[in-house]
Amino acid sequence: MNYFSKIGIGTVQFGLDYGISNGNGQTDVDEIKKILDKARLFNIKIIDTAKAYGSSEYVLGEVGVQDFKIVTKIFATNHLDVSNQINNSLSLLKTNKLYAVLVHNIKDIVSDFCIWESLLKNKKANRVSKIGFSFNEISEIEQVLKLKIVPDIIQIPFNILDHRFSDIAKYFKKKGCEIHTRSSFLQGLFFCNPNDLSDYFKDVKQYIFELQNNSKYLASDLLMYCLKQDFIDSVVIGLNNSNQLMEIINTLENSSEIIIDTPELSESVLAPSNWNL
């Protein structure tokens, strides 16, 4: 199977200085162009962005991404704000249609169901192909189920340590929902020197040490673990430069199965949004 087409390009680094292992800061425009050119060569179509990613949407629009499937995310305070944000994204990205719009916070829809109805209207107007949610916590799933919403697409964190959302993803998959994942590298934590990590990560330091010492192509091994999951349609990875993408491309076919006992970890470690550094 050609797994390259299941890779999606995460763009938070295109608009912000982001990532625990990112020592290079925000990716410059020339490097972004190189990343996208390489992505085209290997039939990588998904680009994941968001209004919250600083200048990411603007930069993507400037370099040209009309030939990609653009997934963006919004925070919607009311139903009128939905169309305004979609309009803004379309304008910044210089495109007439988005592949998907995900709601960052399900609580917004719980407090105002008209937000979901507004998303449906934008989909019906052919401005968006798919609508859904970007989940961070398991509790958010329960709220979606209570509202009896079946999204077209969801994005969840998933990696070799984090399987919290696997069962619900498989449930939605059976209902025709597209499953995208992020955090394959746990925001770069898997690449950090364990000795340099604070005691906050004491429960995972030994695992990271063994991971790094037992994997020849760590990024590719971690990525392939996700790509091989049948229920996953796209695995979104963050990149700082085109060399990182090509290193993964060149070593993916030589990736090997990671066989290390995994520790039981709390959400305080598994979810970067909870990191207290």
C-alpha cells in the first residue's frame, strides 16, 4: 500500500513558533514552498490549518494551495460568526471552497445549536465539503453523542502511546465519518533528549530513552504506526522544513515495528494542552 497519500501537512509551524522540540522557530515562506512542492510529488493532498495558527492561512494563500484539500478549524461564539470565519478563511487562503471546517470547541455548539446549523448551511451552499470536530478530551465525545450529531470528519490525537479516542473513532468510521489524527510525535516530545526534560515528564522519560535507542528511523517508525491503522484516513504531521518531509518519505518503506512496553500515562502527559511547563 502507498501510505504517502495518507499523510497530511500540519501548518501550525507556518504561522507560529510551535513545538517542544522545535529549535528553528516559525517556518519561512521559501521553506513552506519547498514543503508543498515535495508534498505534491508524493500525492499528499491534506493541509491542516486554523485561524488560531497565527499567519498560517495568510501564508498558505500567498504561496498557493488551491490544488490541496484544506482543512481549517474555527472557534465560533455564535451562528453568525461561523460564516464570517469561513469567509475570512476563504479570502486568506484564496480559494472558493474548503475541504473541511472543524469546530475547536464542542461547548460552543452545546450553548448554541444554531452554530451547527450554520455549518450545515455553508456545506449546502458548497463552500465546505465536510464539517466536524477537532477533539481534545474524551468528555467532548459524550456531548456530540447527546446532540445526536454524526460529523462528516473528526480530528483526534493518536500516537503509539495515546489510544484514548480509538474506539469512538472506529464507531464514527462505521457511520461514514472521515478520521484524521494529529500528535503522531506528541508535539515532538518523542525526539527530545530525556535528560533535558523536566520532572513533569518523569513517567515517560525511560520510554522515550528506549524508543530512541531501539528505532533506526524514529520519525518514520512512529508515523507508520499511525498510517497502518485501518480506521485512520489521514495522519497530520507538523514540519519545520522540507528536509524533514523527505527524510520521512525516504525512510518510510524501511520503517520497523516498535516493540517496547508502553507505560500507562495520564492526560496530563498525553495531551500537550495540559502540559504544565
